Amino acid sequence: MKRFRTELLYPHDREYLVDTINRGQAIRDTPLPFRLPFFGFDFRYIWIHRDGYILFNKGLLEYASPVKFPTPFIRDPTREEDPSLIAPWFSYQDIPNSVEGAGVYSQLVNLASEKNESLKQRIRIDFKDAMIGSADFEPTYAIIVTWKNVTHANRMPSSTLKTNTYQAVIATDEKRTYVMFNYDAINWISDKDNYDGQKGTPPFIGFNAGNRTRAYEFEPYSQQPRVSRLPSLGFGNGLNGRFYFQVDEEIWPGCCIERYLDINWPTRPKLTFFPRYGSMLGGTTVNVTGPCFFDPRSIIRCKFDTLETDGIYRSPNHVSCISPPVMYHGYVDLSVSIDQGPFLFYGKYYIQPPDMVEADVNVLDGSDKLEAPERFTIQWKHEKLTWDVRSPVTVALWGYRETSENYPKLTYIDVLTDDTILVGDRHHSLDLEVYKNRWNWDKLDIHYGFIAINLTEPEILRDGSRQSPVLWSGPLPLGWYFRHQWHRKFGKNWKKDICEDWYYREKSGRPAVGGAGQLCCYDDHGELIRTGDTMYGGRPARAFQFGKHPFKQRMMIPSLSYWLHDVAPYFFCCKWAEGEDDAESCDMFKYWRTSQDCSLYQPPGVASVFGDFHFLTFLIV
């Protein structure tokens, strides 16, 4: 298997030669016994074309050069349509009779029933290791199409014969689809030069969705003379000449792109990266493909919104970026630079607040909500941290507070255990007794926080520092950690004192500068549950749970500001108070957070502005 994986081309034995494709016949139809997602559509039929592409519909009768997709104009809609196609080398070609074995080869592989074990394993391993985001891909079907020793059309008999050999491999699990292009030998680059095959417009390389919707041209190579360099580029699976793409919904290239080759490129090239979303708290390992990272010693910088971090070199196609905390909710720019160059390559990375996604670290049995739990067991999923189950990890506690600083940030509190913990353990019980004698005197104003798990021995970065990905819990009240310290500082009435401190600062239930929220709760009979009846009733909030744009400021941070100003006080005033619902502090809390029935709620109006003095509005705007 190791030897086979060092070979660029997949086997194309004589039995798979499509002898019906020749000088006189250009196309062969093939029904598919499976669903093939491609560019947002679902196909069950393909046409293999002599001229270097695979069709999913009938296409056009002829193509003008240079090729433009989607097709801007269709002359005869009854006989033609914008082609849905995969094109490793879209060019008029011929099959020379003088070359033994020249032609088009096609093989359909059902991995469940395929008897060639080495071929099955090669497909599985190659596509798992294909590109960023494919590590969990399990192909069930594959199509292998090889154009072997094909020459340019209309070649003069007196000219020297030049041939190209290349291959397309399509793999799918009927939900995701990946395409591999293998360029073994490229000796001619234009069908417009009937003598030497070098002059004229080179072939189109890329994908077209069809139905005049979307297209992806593989720039800066497609229809440029630099297509001749493809056999020396790509680096898919570590091989020159191999290129990968994910093609099921959008086209995501899995190979690096030499942006500097085209100084007139009109747009910023896009990054391929995975995962495409991560925690607002940071610590997510984002694997990135974009520019070519030829020198492992290069200075690689990743920028999330406006915050920069060091990139970690993996291969010419791949670097890893560990996201910093970004106090935002929504899409931000992710961009990469090399050796202090411009951040040209970019993508849209989605920031998720911690209270709106499933946590990677969980406290079992809701022990974190108790003032003095008897046991405290945490559980985590290690796959986002590392696949090496023997790696040691550190369990730490972080808190959140809003100070006079413009940009709120997390505050490190403590390491929670000195025990040796391996990431593969997946759970651990903390000994709460060891926190009795802790004294974090400068952190006692922190009332809630997060448990973080990171690698104890992460990779060493270029500057000698270490940076680890992080698994985060959801927001946690911190009575289980700080209660002894609060008791020493405030006395036995520490809960009431902290509640009253909140009262004097946050008693208003009116909207704040950062916006406000309103929660209405109803029982099984549709009756409003009021705070006047129970502490579990719905109540207004000074800070909106989902934050307020532009975020990044006090009172406006999604989840974090809401927990600080509205959720954490509930535990001190009601949940942990003696008598709970009947406690004096809880009555005070409920008074200033009186339930409303939401009947007077007015949704925000919608308006848009374009140009100078052009407004589109609806009522009440």
C-alpha cells in the first residue's frame, strides 16, 4: 500500500478503456447507481467526454474560446443548456492511433463490494488525507476517469506528436463529494496551435454548476500558459501534480495557490479552512489552506477580525491557526499572511457565543449550579483537542468581569488539579476540599467563569512560545470554588452582601446602553409564570442574551454580559440563599426583575439605506 500511494495515477487497466470514445465519437454516457452531490445539485448520470471533462447534462453544441462559465448566452435552448461539468483539462483533443493504449479509461468503484482491497484502501486513505475537513470522510463510491496520451485536436501530421496524461477521481458518500485531479504529463497546452500545441488559449480547468448559476475557475492557472506547471504543483498527499477540491455545495480548493503569479487578480483569493466556526472564547484549532507555504521557517500570521496569532506550519498546503478570544457573535474575517506580507487570502469565520452551543466540557449532574456540591465530575470530548489519547492535559478555571477597559477579556484564576490527566480519560472528578485554603484575593469580584482544558505540552511556536487549543465548558457560577474565600472576606452573610452589591449597581430593569432582554415563561396551561409567584418565572434582563452590535464592549458581549449582570446574581440572591424563594434577598431580586407578559413588545423595525437620501422603511421606523 505504501508503494501504491507514492504513485500519482490510479490504475487504468486495459479492461477499463472506453473504446467507444475515439476520433469519431466524443462522448460516453454512464448511469450512476448512487447519488452524486455536486455544486448544490444532485446527479445520477454522467457523460464522459473525450475533450477532458465530465458532464452531468447535455451541455452546448460548441464552445467559443476563451471559455466563459456560467454560459452567458444560449443560442438554442431546446438543444443546448449551460453545462454542469467537472473539467480537469477542457480542450479539444484527439486520440492518436499510433500510441498504444492511448484513450479514455473509466472505472466505477463501489467500495462496499470492490474485490481489489489495495484499491479500496488507497481511495479511503487518500481522500481522508486529501485536504482540510476531509479527515472524517468515508467514501462509498468512486469514479476514476483517465485521459491517457491524448493530443491536441487538428494536429498537423507533419508535426511532432505531443501527448498529455491526466486523471480525475471523484469520491462521494452521497452527502459530500471530493474531486482529485492528477496531472502526470503535460506536453501541450493549446488546441489552437495545430503544429506545436503551445500558442493560443490554454484549457479551462475548474467546475460549472450548470443552469446558469455558479462556476469556479481554478485561477491563476486555468486558461493561462502556466497550466504547464501543474505536474510540479498541487502537493496533495505529498505528491506533485495532485490537486483536491470539495465540490458538493461550494467549491473549496484543497491545494495552495500562487497568488503572486497574477498581479492583475481583481479579487482577494479565498481561504479553505475547517472548522468554519469556533468559540468566542478562543482556543479553536483552525486548519487553513490558501497561499503556498514553501518555507517551514516562514513567519506565518493568522488574523481573526483584528486580532493576530502565530500560524503553525504543517505542509506547503496547510497551516494551523489557534483562534484568540473574539468578543463578537457572527462572521468575522479570517486572513493569513506570510513573512509580514499583506493579508490577501481571506474567509468568513463564524464566532459562536458559549451559551448558544453545546459545550465541549460538561459538569455532570449539574453540580456547578450548587453552592456546595458533594462531588464534582467533569467530562470532555477530546477530538477537538488532539487525537493522541496519551497526551497530558491541564484543567484550569477562567473568569469573566467587565472593568473600565474598552475590550472585555477573560481572567485566568487557577489550575484546578495537580493530578496527571490524559486527554483520553474523557472525565475526571475534582477534589473540592483543596480549594478551601486558596486565596485569590484579586479575583473575588469574579462571580462566574469557565473550565478550560488544554494540552500540558503543546507545540513550540516559531518564537519559542507554546500555544494550545482549548476545550471550554459553558458558563458556570463559582460557588463551588470561591465560597470559602467569600466567607473569609464577607463573613457568614457573604451571599446577601454580594446580592446587595448587585442591587446597588444593577437594580434597574430598564434597558441599558447595551440593549436589554425579556424572557416570558408559561406553564402547561398557557399561564404566565411570574417572579412574584416563584423565582423560576420569566424576567427582564439588563444585558441582552444575544448581545448588541457591534459587541466588543461592556454590556454588549453575547452570553457573557448577560450572565454577569442577570444570571450570576440569581444564584446569590435566590438559588443559594437560605429559604431560596422566600428569602429577603430573593424578594428584592424578583422586585427589580418583575415578570412582564411581553404583550407590549415591539419588534425592531427594518429599514435600508442606499446612496445619499435614499431610505426604504416600514411602519414605525
